[in-house]
Amino acid sequence: MALATGSRSPDRERARPRLWMVFAAVGLGALVLALLGLAFVRVYDNQLIRQTETELIAQGVVVSSVYRELLSAKVGTGDYGLTRLVPWPFPSPAGSHLRPILPSLRASDEVLPAAREPPFSAVPAEPRAQQAGDQLSPLLIHVGRSTLAGIRVVDPQGVVVASSSSGFGTTLMARDEVQRALRGEPRSVLRRRISDSEDAPLASLSRDTGVRVTVVLPVLKEDRVWGAVVLSRTPMTFAKALYVDRWNLTATMLVLLGVVALMSLAAAALVVRPVRALVRQTRAIAASAPEGFEPVARPVVEELAELSESLAGMATALRDRNQYIRSFAANVSHEFKTPLASIQGAVELLRDSADSMTPGQRERFLSNIDADARRLTRLVQRLLELARADSLVARPARTELAPLLESLAERARAQGLSVEVGAVPAGLVLGLPAEVLEDIVWQLIINASQHGGEGVRVRIEADAAGGEGRGRVVVRDDGKGISESNRARVFDAFFTTARERGGTGLGLTIAQSMLRAFGASLELLPAEERGAAFAVVAETTPAPVSQRK
């Protein structure tokens, strides 16, 4: 079959991306999808809110400690404040005095309404708390200017006694988080932020966020609640955080893009080189070049290695099949040429000299034509049998040997042949159909009777063939045997030493083809003093269905 290599199809002319480009696009797409996924689940927003909450907790703990110390100097040892009603909500080691406060807010948490200006309290602040608050307020004002956080301290009735800005004398008791803190529970919430309608520039001080983080910590003295510290601050927006870290993020992005590019190129190199080698291998196969029959060397990727080995195996199988077909065609031509030439010669002699021939001479020529025609008929029949054997589709089967071998022996004895059945293990089966096994064993019996000489005796035995799930049937005769020169050719197609008796040399070839479909084999056993021995070896379990057609 000729291969068109000079022209290229329209599809081939279209520009297509290289394999390394595909890998680079996949890597870049994976990076973009990862970033979009992070944005979708608001991971960065969570981090910004969590960072703000953590900072407020740290400030609140310090303010609470300072306020407690200032108030302790005024309260003394007497009972003060409220009894703590709830246990500490965060886990701590057993038997320790640790009171960890863990951040818990997420961007997806419920956002409470904006906190309005609190009203003035109808009840004045507790005097000692007010005194401590007056001492603390200058510190809160200074801290608030630096941290941009709003800080207020309330007494046990929720009245503001210290603040970083304003609100002295107001009450925060209406807020749920303050109520829970005065029961002894730290509380963090998100509230809507009242902001201007216009967005602030990215470089401005304003954080321009729609929510505000509020942290309320109880001021505890053993099991008493002396008040609460209320802290609030606006977390930074995602856009502002990107703007602040724009140079670091840009450098990180460039590094990530470089890593993705290098990984894509490395992955492409691992695949592109063996793929190109596979392309060269397929072209070598098409050109019947020797390189096509060898797998690609060190392809790295397992699947590409398997593909290359499969291509090499396929090419070898096709080459062997092609050689078999050529040899088979040459043998068929040779086998047909001799009888056809004999028939043609006899016909020409009869046509030219039939009138001058005696009746005996004409009969002899006609007998030769008849014998050659019969030989051609037998040859065609055997070729058809070989074709059927080559295209045989195997099916799972089990045949018990003892009854079948006894039946064949009786059939042979009925035709005057000396055949006996030796030892056959009880219940031994082979994974072959009964008709296939019967045909092959019968062919071996016929071969022994044709080639063994006068008075040849045949013995059939069976055994487990050394175990491992295989069994065999051995057909042995005590005839003339097979010479050393012929042992190597006995399975060749058309090889026969009984051509004058009508042998075609295809019997053993057909038997081998039939057995090959079932994963079985026909073997010539080592020579003994007399005779020859063949063994049919097959699985003792059903053979898998063959894919040959």
C-alpha cells in the first residue's frame, strides 16, 4: 500500500498549538482557577476579618488588665460587680489558669445592624468604676489614635466609664454582645458600618469597608464580672489590602507564573520528547524501517512506554504475519504448480497424440490426471481447514479425557489400527472443546499409522503435565520415528514425507492453529529408542475467549 507523503491535508495546514503551549495554558488556567476559587470562598476576606479580630482581642486583654488593676485599688477586698453566669467558652488545659480567647469571625457570618449612637444612661455610673475610667481614658485616647480602634469600658450596669473618643455616661446595655460579656462570655460580632456614599481612594487612610468588627471582653476578677471592654474597628477591604501589598503580591505573582511556566515546560519536555519519538516510530513502521520495531528508549512516562512497546509489538506481528503470508503463498504456489503442470502435460499429450495411443496409454494418462486432480482437491480442502483454524474463535470448554480417548481408540481399532489407551488420571479434564481435541488426537493417530511403518502400535496417555493447572495428552508410537533433520521441520506447512500417499503437510499446522486459539500447544517430545511422541498441552480450566477473528 502506497503512502502519500508529498501532500498535506487541509487539517494539517491549520495552525495548531504546540504541546508545551497546551501545558502552559493548563498550568496558567489552574492558577487562575485557584485564585478565583480563593476569592469565591472569600479566604482573603476571612483573613482580613480574622486579623482585625485578633488585634482587637490583644488590645482588649491589655485594656481589661489595666482597668482591673486600677479598679482593684479602689474596690479593695470586698465583693464587687456581677457573678459570672457562663463558663469560659474556649478550651483550656485541665487544672491550668489559662483563659485563651480565640478569633472566631468569618466573612460569611451574620452581619448585625449598624450600631447607633447609644443613649445617655438614666442611672449614673458606679463611682469607683468612674474613677478608674477617668484614669484609663487618657491611655485609651492615645491608643485609639495609633490603632484606629474605638475602645470603650463599661461598668457592671453597661454605663460607659472610659472611652477613646466620646460617649461618656451613655449606656451600651441594649447591645446583645455587651449583655453576654457582662455574664462572663467574650463575644465577637460583625456590624454594618455607617459610611459615606463615595468610595475613598486606595491610598487613603479610610478602610472603606461595609462591616465593622466588634469585640467585647469581660473584665473578670476570679468569678466576678467587673465590667466589659468594647472594641471596634473596620477591617481593611480586599482591594485596599491588595493595594497595600501590591509590590509583594506582584513579585509573588511573577514567581508563581515563572514556576507554572517552568513546571509546564518540564512536564511538556517529559511528554513531548517521547511523543516525537513515537511519531518517528510510526513513520518508520509505515516505511518498514528497522527503527519501527524497537520501543522508544527511556520514555519516562509509563503510558507512553506501554504505547511504544505496543506499537513495536504490533509492527513485529504485522511483519511476521506478512512474512508468513508470503511464505505461505510461495508454498501454495509450489504445491499447486506440480500437479497442475502434470495435468497440463497430460492434456497436451492426449490432445496431440490421443489417436495414436493405445487404450492402455490413454487410461494411464487419464489416471494421472485424476490422481493430480484429487491431490488438488485434498490440498484445497486442507487449506480451507487451515483458514478455519486460523480464524477460530475460542470459547470456554471442559472435556473429560478418559471417555474421549477410549472412543478414539475404539474408532481406530475398527479401522484396523493398533491403538491402546494407557494411564489417564480419573476426572482429568482439559480446557478444550471435545471436537477440537478429538480432531487433533485423531490426526496424530493417522500420522503415526502413515509414517510409522507396517505393524506400528500407538499408545495414548494423559497426565497433569507437571501440575500448575495444565494437563496433556501424549500420542506415542513404536514406529520408525522422525530423523534429526526432519524434527526441526515437522511443524512447517507443506512439509511431508508421504506426498506419494496423498500427504499435504498441513495436518500438524492445522492442529497448531486450532490449539493456539485456546492458549494450548502441540509439542514434539524428545526422541526415544523407537517411534515418535507428540503431546497436546492445555489448561485444565476453561480457556478465556479469544479475540481472534
